[in-house]
Amino acid sequence: MVNQGKIFEVEDLRARINNSEGFFLVGYQGWGANLFNQLRQRVSKEGGELRVVRNRLFTRAIKDLVDVDEPITGPTACLFSLTDKVAPLSAFYNLLKENSLEPDFKLGFFTSEKQTLDKQETFRLAGLPSAGDLKAMLVASLAANLGCLLNVLNAPLQKLFLIIKSLESKGGGEK
């Protein structure tokens, strides 16, 4: 007999997946409740959601999107990226690193591109700065380059001013 609660849970997972930019499955063996709550808060601030999922139900929810070669095993949490693809993942990864823990990424997936990510790709993305940090780095780089451009453009005017000043001082103050 089919359990109606499980059907609702699978449908809820499908809806969350479809409303997210992507998701990342990670094993949480050995994490304490305090760390898990900190991770949830940090991920939530970055526009994501972290929740524990049941492996079989999650596999059923993603069967139309992802071909899972090997079954998902062990305690699994799912990190849904709701607004930004990478920011929740980076926040999650950084907090684990602060607590000297290595994440056990099982699967990553970007919903809009229908792209599956392996462990190495997920680790690479997790190490990237957030979009806000990247924008700040870009603005700082552009500001530095604009300062250099301004100096180059002002150099001829400054030289002309110095020439006029030296001519004034040699000419006895005549203009």
C-alpha cells in the first residue's frame, strides 16, 4: 500500500527543486545539532535552504532530472540554492571549514541548465566567493584602473602647467 505522506513529501521535494537554482546533496554524518542549526542559518542568509532528506524519496523526486548511477546512501542533507546558485554553497562550505570539517558532497545539480556536477566541480564552486564579493572585487579593480587612466590623461595638462610656471619664473613674472 502506498503511503500518502511519502507521496506528498516527494511532490514537495519536486516543487522545491523546480523553484530552486540548484541543489547539492551532502552527507552529514557526525555533525552536531548546534552545527546543523548554524549551517541552516548561514545558508538561509545567503538565499538557500538546508534540510534533511530521505534518500529513496529524494531519488524519486529527481528521477526525471538526473540519472543517479549509484544509490544515495547514508544520512543526507540537501542544500537548495533558491536565489543565487553559488552563495549558499559557499557559505555552507566556509562554515564547515571554520569547524575543521570536510563536506561529503554526493551530488550537485543546476536546475536551469539541467547540469549535473560531480564532487570535484562542487568543491570548486564551493570555494568561489559569493556574487556580492565578486562584484566588489570587480568594482575595486575598475576603480584602480580608472585612477591610472586619470593619471595618464592628466599628465599632459600637468606638464603644460609646469612649463608655463617655469616660463613665468624665467620671464620675470610676465604673462
